[in-house]
Amino acid sequence: MNSDLWLRRYHSAPPAAPQLLCLPHAGGSASFWHPLSAALEGRVAVTAVQYPGRQDRYAEPPVDDLHRLADLLAEVLLPEWTSGAPTALLGHSMGALLAYETARRLVAATGRGPRLLVVSGRRAPSTVRAVRELHDAPDDLLLAELAELGGTMPTVLADPELRELFLPPLRADYRAVETYAHRPGPLLECPVTVLTGDRDDKVTPAEAAAWSAHTSGPTEVRSYPGGHFFLTDHQQALADLLAGLLAADPAGRPA
């Protein structure tokens, strides 16, 4: 599988810099991570994932099953996964689930997990909520959800031509998340850092803390002011946090 289709590197980093793979939210694209990559330039080698069906991959059908998407991404990562320093994974919202499921597949295939898993804006995989499903909802309801969550410019939501481009992959992503069911299996062994917004009703403190059930390593929860897209208002703080975490050795001790 062509990794150039999936992986984007926006800024340079020294050869020995720690590696961070970033996975976007539902409806998101690799470019969502450009500001964070810029903030980490020279300190961390940031690679962002581009899902099928958006931006330069618009002609490809989007993947509407999260387990299948994890299978595909793990296949892309496998050739280089066992070489070099351990890679950390960061995912926001849907990307958090995908990072977790991809890590599980890489461990199963190679025996080697990520150095660190950072999950943002998403409750633990084993938690279950009764929620209104939106992947088959009328356009106006889906657009209202996006407007409420933030993270999408109002001018984009109001443009009919742009909506025609982003609604199909958005629906596929929502279907992937809303039909996702956690499958039992071995725990990860890496540290997990959970990031939440203190006004994000998509993740309660208990749901954030429940990530500890998915790893035998340490789990830390950090809350920031803001809603579901809190991290866009705290790019420098997030960059400094990640740089600090990745300046530790794989056992979590400061370098």
C-alpha cells in the first residue's frame, strides 16, 4: 500500500527527533495537524494521517468501518514500525479510537506497541452511551452538529459546493464511529495520556478516566478550558506537553 497517500510531513525535524503520528477527527484531514506540527518543528517529527475520501484523496471512497480503517492504516505503518525509535500516536475524537485500534493491530503483528498513546476528545473505547445517530440524518441536522462542536469554519458550512465535498466523507466517519463496537483483547502496555476540554459534553471525567482499563501502563488525564475542539486554542501548550512527554525515555522517565 502506498504510504505517500496516507502520511503527510509538513515540517522538518532532526534525524534523532522523537516520532509522533497524528490522526484527525471525523470529517477532518491531515492538515488539521499543521499548526501543531509547526509548533513542534525542530523538536518532534510530526506525521499526519490523511484518510481516504478527502482533499487530495477525494476520488477514493471513504471508509465507513473503523475496524477496517485501522486494518488499512496498520498495513501502511507496518513496514517501518519495527525499525527506529518507538513512535507515539495522537488522535482527536474519532482519531483517538483509530489510534487505539491501530496500536492494537501493530502490537498483534509485531509485538511492539507505541511509545505513548495520546487520546483527545474521546471517551474510552469500552464505555457505551445511548446517543442520537447522525450518519443517516438530514444534512441540516448534521451541519448543526458541526456548528455546535466548532472546529469547522462557518463559511465552509454555508458553502454548497464545499458541503458537497465534505459531507460524504463526514457521513462515512460518523458511521464508522457510531457503529464501532469494542472487541476484547490484550491490553496495551504503553502510557496513555487523555486530553479533554472542560466544557466538552462528549467526554465526562469518568469516561476519560476509563481509558486506564485499556493499558497496563500508566494513565494520565489532563483537562483544558474549552469544548470539543479545545486543543485548537491551546496549540503551544499542547506542543510543549508533547515535547516534554517525548523527551522522556520509553519507560516514561525524563531524559
